[in-house]
Amino acid sequence: MHEPLVKMLCHKGAIAALAIDRLTLTLTLSLSLVLALALALALALTLALTLTLTLTLTLTLTLTLTLTLTLTLTRCHRRAGDRPRW
């Protein structure tokens, strides 16, 4: 690039011009696309992990309730002197 990326005219106190070459613009757009894809992938993985944890917790709760109910019924049958009928 023959000219600087930003030309500043300090004696006038403001930016007079902005020069960006095609290569810099292409690299910037490519990097933005890569970052956007990485963010989308991170969000997808976060969603998948959240759904997996939710399913795991649901199954754990279901198994806990089933075991609790089974133990309760077993104790009730033993107190009554009956054997559980499986």
C-alpha cells in the first residue's frame, strides 16, 4: 500500500481521509466471517450442552422418583406382612 491506512491532517485538527486497500478490506471481512462462524458454533454447542444437561437431569429425577416409589411400596407391603407382587 502506497498510502497510510489513515491520513490525518493534524494541523487542521480532523481526519481528512480514510484509505483502505482491497487486501486489508478482504482480510477484515474474512476475519469477521470466521469470528461470526465461531460464535455461531459456540452458541450451537452451548445449546446442545444445555439440552443434554436438561435431559440428564430429567432422567435422573425420573429414576429417583421411581426408586423412591418402589422403596415406599416395598416398605408398605413388608409392614402389612405381605410380600410384594412383582
